[in-house]
Amino acid sequence: MRSLKISIQEQDFSIDDECAVMRAVHKDIGALATFTGLVRELDDENSSQQSVSSLYLEHYPGMTEKNLQEIAEEADLRWPILDIVIIHRIGELKVSEQIVFVGVSSMHREAAFAACAFIMDFLKTKAAFWKKSITENQERWVEAKNSDAKATEKWAETKHKR
């Protein structure tokens, strides 16, 4: 990996700006894969199906950045990556606002797609973030999903080497 950007921030980010920076850095990029997570109106974990008005995200400063660094380094060991950008927002976010951006550039699409998915799967399970779902009637901390744990398990079976 030639460059890594990790940012945990309250302010929003521009997908276009982040991609433009990644494209400008290297002329040998053949693929740029990105993922952007958004705040959903309906919380599938909420049995009452009340509309979510916002999410409140917290993190453990210092530890969270270290978690993200380790995830990016593991992705780099598995695939030939040029650049990785990970941006995660904290604080109160309204419905449809951007929460997270993962961008991965590589010479080839397979590596970019796989590394982007890998980073996102591990970010959901291994990074020190907590989120609270806020509806009109209640606030509740969101628990980890079994589906997220299963998503990371599949990577144990697919140890790609550069």
C-alpha cells in the first residue's frame, strides 16, 4: 500500500473529492472501488419498526484509529493495493446522511472490490465504534449483528496473498 488515509470526524465528506485525490496520486490505477454507508430511516433491529430520526455514533479515540490501521494493513497483505481511504463520522447523524466511506485503489478490479468489502466487513466488527438509534419514542444502543460476524468469518477461508 502506497498511502493510507484514516479520518474520524464529525463533518461530512465528499465522495467525489476523495476519489479525485486517489486518482490524482497514481497514474497506474486500474480500479477504484468505494463503499459509502448511509443512515437508514428504518432500523431492521427495531421490532416496532419506528422511523429512526438519527443515529449517534461514538468511538474510542486512539484505539479506533489503531483498529482501522490494522484492518487496512491486513487488506494490504492480502491484495495488491495502491491506496486506502477510510472516513468514519461520529456525533449525531440524520437519516440519509453519510456515515462511512471506504475507498480502495488498485491496478486491478478484483483486488479493489475484495479489499473494499474486506475493510468494510472488519470495520463493522473490529473497530471501536458504538451507535445509538434515536426514534421519536426511544433511544437504544445498537448491538452487533450476527450477519456482520458471519461476514468476517468468510475471510478466514479466503486468505489471498499478494
